[in-house]
Amino acid sequence: MNVFDATSRLKPGSEPDAVEFGSARARDAMVQGFPLSTRLTMASEDADRFIDLERLATIGLRRMRVVALCGALGIMLGILYLVITPPEYTAATSILLDDNLTRFADDKSSLPAQQQADIEILSEVEILKSERLARAVVVAENLQNNDAFMNPPQSPFEWLKSQIKSLTNMFSSPVPLAPGESPEDAAIGRAAYLLQNDLDAQQVGRSFVIQFTYQNHDRDLAGRITRAYANAYLNDKLNANFDATQRATVWLQERIAELRDSSQAAALEVEKFRAEHGLTSARGELISDQQLSDLNNQLILSQADTANALARYNQFKAIIDSGPDNAVKNATIPTEKGESASNTGLINDLKARYLDISRRESDIAARFGEDHPQAVALRREQAGLTQQIYHELQQLTESFRTQYEVAKTREDSLRANVSLMSGQSSQTSQDVVRMRELQQKADALSALYQSFLSRHEEASQQRSFPIAKARVISEADDPVSPSSPKKTLVLALSMVLGLMAGAGIGALQEFRERFFRTAEDVRAALDINFLGYLPMIGARFAAAPKPANGKAQEKSREQASPVAPRILRVAVNQPSSSFAETLRNTKLAVDVVLQDRPCKVVGFVSILPTEGKTTIAANFAGLLAANGARTLLIDGDLRNPGLSRALSLTPGKGLVEAIVGEQRWQSTVLVDRSTSLAIIPAAVRGRLSHTSELISGPGMRNLVNEARKAYDYIVVDLPPLGPVVDAKAFAPLADGLVLVTEWGVTPRALVRTTLNAEPQLAAKMLGIILNKTDMKKLPRYGGFGSSEQYFEHYSAYYTPNVDMTGTS
């Protein structure tokens, strides 16, 4: 029962008046007096506030029964669902979209891009789900007249849905048939709708395989419809290919006839235009273009000849103009061909003779002098050769001039011809452009005609090719076992949902948990010592133990006739019980905190009525008296004196008379002969409205002061703090107060609010007791390693063990 818990939060010898409830300074002062291990423990507990896994586990264990019950209920509901739900069977087949099947009739061999392939496969999936294909299957299998298909057994959810739908249809007008629709067509449409609802088709991974499944309550019908769907799909592709090819062939025939006529007309127009404008050609080029090209070539050559002739003429003319002597010395006679070849040969011969004579003349003049007759003769011969060479050069220059003039004339003639042909070519070019435009149109029509003709032949061949671009790779068999409902999945899901519901209920219960359950709750919510738990008291627990010495002792005990009833004598009758141990812990707390007081005045209070403070106060006083302490028990609840009503004797006078002075307080005392416990009852006649003035007035103060001289302990049963202010009024007369709260009943917020509003009461609080504790449930609220988890291990130290029964 945590004997030392009451003393662990106050420094020895400290006054309770010095402790302010909720004060951080007082709390720090108390913490400084703790042992180092205690301070470290408190620090670790304060630091670990983010996620308390142990607390979560404790909550789980505490609410395990609710979770398990909901889980079991979920399993039962799952079993019920499996029993009443009709089974469904699923048949599946796989179709491969294979372009290679038409490779003999289709020249296309390259695979499409992945994105394009996905689009094509998704398109085929939508075709499988289409209403047209569903109607084809319905008609092929006559499903509109199949009662097992049109009216299958319903699950509870389907039945409820149909009932709601029927109720809704009662308030709406029936849907009329479409214009021209027969009842048979309407039945086929409804069957197709039912068929589409139970059909599923999807691509298998990233492959070209489409798997479609059909689900039905009849296994034979499921397999038959799935196979019929595969056949209908393949036939639909064949029919679609045939119809598309047929329509394309008819259209191509009409288009080919139009293109043939257009192509012939365009070609004829080209030839007619060429003939009208004389646009004949040779070697792929127009004749006029060839002539203009030849003239241009000749003009270029003529210009070169003219320039060459002019250069030679200017060169020789410059030589002639320099005079005979310089002409002969400087003339360089080129080698010519043609008419001037003879002149140039003669000039070269003369020049050679001239050079020979000049050499001879130089030799003779050098040997014999310039006046030598032979030298003179050679000079005369040399002069003659000079004149002859100069004359020949003149003739050659004239010949070059003539050649230049001829070349110039030819060049001018060619240039005039080129200009004439260029003017004619400009018009021809315009005609050529027009002719080319006509030719391009004719070529385009011809190419289009050839293309359409080729496509027509290809379509004609493919129209009779009876192979679709798909094949069945997995034939649908009649299913052996039902696919729905899945028993394992349903049971597992039911259990999971039940556990989740139980967890939700448990979480809601935990969220609504606002009461004191453990000592940790008290420490977390209040700055008050926790004194212990008091179990709920049963009839056997309150009974006195049997005497050990036979009938004589039993007779003497009966003669004692105690004043207090058994319920107020639990601690006396069962001194080794856990109930008495908690009260001893309370006494220890009182003695430690109030050790300097010769007489200790202790008041027992509660927040709400019926929390058991009267029973605890009487048992506490009885335990003190049984231990030999002079103890006075005062019933201070003048509004509702439960202690006085519980006494075996009806008092004629009591506390009120003693306070107002009508009686000496000693004369109102009743003494329990078995324990020597003195009791001042409250003999109240009717309801009093001024009880707070009575219990805090001078009369009560004098009574307490006088009683302090005669007793070691004065225990006062005070009214609850919630309804009246009597306990607050009596607080200045008390040395300490003990707060009694009912386990699992008194809200924590109410206690905290009340004590925060009354700091003078909180300052004198010695501790709190949790009364009426269900000792069997208590371990569920304690954390791992807490003292609440080990209460059952303490049972060997407590007798009798009936205090753990949980009865009230």
C-alpha cells in the first residue's frame, strides 16, 4: 500500500501551512528534499512525455476484453454472412492480340510504339465491355429467357438494395419503352446490362494479353458465358475487319474511276500545251535553251580571241612606233600559225642575219678599225637588213590589226544573237513554268491513281482473309470452387473490422476516462500525497473474526455491544487486511507531517457525497483507538450526519448542543467499549441552514481546544466540499485534512478545480485516499512495473483475502 508514499513528497518537519497547492516554488522546494534516485526518476518521467509506449500497452491490455469481444462478434457476423450469402463462381479466359496472325496478308511487320500499343489494348478492353458485344452474347446464348441468369439468388446486401430500389420506384413512374422497341428488345437490353455488371476485362501487366472474367452463381453458366464471350469477340473482330474492308473496297472503286479520268485529262492537257507553244525538247532539254547555251559559249570564246588579237596588235604597234633601229633591236617575234606564220619566219631569218652581220662588224672594227672597208660594207648591209625587218614588222602589225577587227566583228555579232535569243527565252520560260505546273498536276493525279489502285487490290485480297488479329490462349473452363465470398478473407476482414471496432470503443472509453484510477493519476493531476487504495467492503469483510477461545470469549464480546456498527469497525475487526494497512499509512502520514503537535486534529472530506469519507473516518478513528491512542471522533456533517445515524445507539444530544452551550461537550460523548473510541454524534432535529457558522464559531473552537488537552487524535467527519462550505469553514481549526475520492467515479477535473479554488484547504491536505477500489480491475490501470501490477503478490501479507472480491 506504499507506506512511505505519504512522506515522500514533504520534507520531514515541514509545516503543511507552508505548502501552497499548485505552487511551483513549493514544488521545487519539496523536490530538493527528495533523495537523488527519486529526483532522477521524476525527471525521467517528466522528460518521457512524447510517446509513452508502456501506457499505450497498458491501455491495450485494459481494453483487451472489449477488443476481443468485438473481434469475436465480428467473426460471428462474418460466419453469418458466409452462411446466408450465395456463392459466386468466376470463369476466366485470356486473349492475345497478335498482329503476326495476319503477316501473310499484311505487309506491316514493325511493332507499334509502347504508348500506341497501350492505347490499342485499352481500346480492345472497352470493346469487350461494350453493350454491343454483350447483346451479341445474350442473343447467342438466349440469356434473356434464362431464369437462372435473369433472377439470380441475392446476398443480404443485394436484397436490401433491391428493396430500397423497389420502394423508390413506387414513387416514380415506370420507364416507358423507347419508340420502336419491343418487349423482347427490352429483355435483351436488361440481360446485357446484367452481363456487363458481372464482366471484368483488363490488360495483363504490360503484355498484349487481355484477361476477362465473368462471375455468376451458376458454375456451368459462368463457364459457358465466358466461352461465348471469347467467341463473340473473335467473330466481332472478323466481322469488323470484313465490314471495314468491304466499305473501303466499294469506296475505292468509285474513287479509282474518278482518279483515272482526272489523270488522263491532266496528261492530255500537258501535251497539248507543249505542242501549242513549241516546247519541244531533246535529251530532256528545250531546243531554244540548247541554242542559247551554245551562243553563250561561242560569245565567251570570241571575247577571248578579240582580247588576244588586240593585245598582239597593241604590242607590235608600240614596236613600230619606236622607230626602225629600236624596232629591230627590241622586237621579239612570236611564233605564229596561219597567215602570219610566213612573215614571222622571214623576220626571224632576217633578224638572225642582222645579228650575224652585227657580230662580224664588231669583230672587224675591233681588229682593223671602224673605217675598214669590210666594216663599212657590213654596216651598209646591216642598214639594209634593218629597213627590210622594219618593213616586215609593219606588214605583220597590219595583219594583227586586221585579225583584231575580224574578231571584234564576230564578237559583236554573237552578242547580238545572244540578246535576241534571251528575249525569246523569257517568254519560253513563262510557258515552261505553266507547262511544269500542268505536268506536276498530272503526275500527282497519276501517283494518287496508282496508290488507290494498289490499296484497292490489297483490300480486295484482305477481304477474303479469315483471320483476326487475336487468339484465345487460355480457354475458360467451368469453375470448380466458388470465388466469392472468400471464406478466409471474409473471416479475416470480419475479425479485423471487429478488432478495429473494439479498439475504437476502447479508445472512446479511454477518452471518456476522467477519473482517478491509480496513484499516478493522483500525482499527475494534483500536488497531494497519495495515501493508498481502500477496497470495496463486502459483508464478510466487515464481519468480526471468530474468537479463538470458545463460547466464553464469544459471550463476553457480545456483552461488549459496541456503539459503532460492523461497517465502521472494518479496520478493528480485520487489522491485518489491506484496508487497515492503508489507514495505517494514513496515520503514518499524519504523524510525520504533524509530529510537533501533541494533539492532531484531522478532518476527512470528500468532493461529492457518498464517496465513503464517513466510513473511512470512523475506521481510521477506530484503528487509532484500538492501538491505544486517545481518540475522539466527531460527526461534523450537521446537514447529513451519516455517522450518527449509523451508530447502534440513537443519541439524544450531540455536537450542536455542545457548540451552542446547552450541554458540556463531555456529556455528549459516546464511548465504544471495545476500543475506547470516544464519539461526539450530531443529534440534529430537522434541517439547519447555518451549519457553517456553528462549525466554525467560538463554541466549536472552544470544544476543539479543550479536546486537544484530553485526546491524542481528534478525527472530524466533515461535509463534502461540493454541496456546502462547512468543511471550508472548519479548515482553520484542523491541523490537516484527508481527501477521500471514489475510485473511478470522482472526476479529476472536479477535484483539481475545487482545490485550486480553495488554496487554504489545499495547503492543509495531508493526502488523498482512493475509496471503493475494484481491486481486480486495478492492475489493468497500472503501468508496467507499477505497484498496482503486483497487488496479488501482496495477498500473503493480508488476511482475510476476501477484500479482493470487489463486492460492495
